[in-house]
Amino acid sequence: MKILVLSSGGVDSTTCLALAVKEAGPENVFSLSIYYGQKHDKELEAARAVAAYYGVAHQELDLAVIFADSNCSLLKQSSEEIPKESYARQLSGTEGTVSTYVPFRNGLFLSCAASVALSRGCEKILYGAHADDAAGAAYPDCSVQFVEAMNRAITEGTGNQLRLEAPFVSVSKAEVVRTGLALKVPYELTWSCYEGGKTPCCRCGTCIDRIEAFRANGVEDPLLKEV
């Protein structure tokens, strides 16, 4: 069994990488990260560090040109500021996605991952979406429905040679962290913050979710020790 893990360098995908290494061994796991024009590259640096820690092969793709016309607040060319509040607060009284939703980003990433995975002889892609991201349609490309649809497309489009799994799509981020702590995941190497500072901002939506997930497990986020 060979497994490709779509790695952002964050908590969720790194936990998926740990699961993949446990299942198949590092020699059969491949890590793929994607630059899409985000305002910083700290998450890519984290993905490299995590791949090195686990001793797995790692590749990066540059898809920034595809999002050149988007004004998503995560992107370098955006005129929008990254919101400094929780996703729930951002969605309160509004309809649709949050401003940090990159247009169909994960659909594109998974399509690219399928091509790379098949070329490398992988039988499975692991994707770190979890239920908190999909809640309230903040990120619809993290939902159960999306994952099921993409799995059907990938399975059919590869002649049943490849499948997509999202082991955390129905659970909270706190549950992801709980799993990772049991696997001794090196969360100190990961990065989640939408800002590219020396330390996490602790105010953007993803920072808030991350901090709360660790606290729900009775531990402190290791990155907060430097804040």
C-alpha cells in the first residue's frame, strides 16, 4: 500500500501523515504540498519539516497562477485583511463562505494530488478535512458531501486504482489533536496561522480553532510557548 498525503504543514494534515506512516511505513508514504499564492510560505516550511521528521518523500507544486484573479484575503494580491475573529463570528448573520475561502482550492488540490498519486503508484490519498471547517459552510470543500463526491470522481476517473479518504471529516479538530497526541505527532513543527509572523497571531480563525483544540485535550499548543 502506497499513500499520498496532501500536506499543508498544519495540525490536520500532519496527523494524517502520522496515520499514513503508521499504516504503510515511511517508505510507502508521499507528502504533497501546494503553493497557491498565499501571503506567506511558513506553512510550506512546516510541511517540509514534517516530511523530514517522518522520513517521507516530499514534493511541492506551484498553482498560484490559477488564483490570480481572486481577492481572497489569504492571497498576496488581495486588498482584503485577514479577519481576526472566529469562523463562527465571521459567519454570524451572513450567508456563504468566509473571506479566507479560496475558490474551490481543495477541489483543485485533490485533482492534482490524484494525478501525482496515480503516477507514483499510490492507492490512496489522505485529506485532513475535519467537521469544524465545514460547519456553517465556512469551507464547503471540507464537508462530508464534498469528500464523498471527490472520492467518487477520483475512483471513477482512475479506473478504481485510487481512492480518497478523509479520516477526520466527521469529527472535531479537538478529536484530530487527541488522535495526534496519542501518535506523538510533532505539533511543534506545524504551522496553522494565516499570518506569516515569527509566532502565531492567536487571533485569526485558524489560530482560534487550533488553540481551542489543544485546550480541549488539556494541553497547550506547543507554538504558544514562544508567544
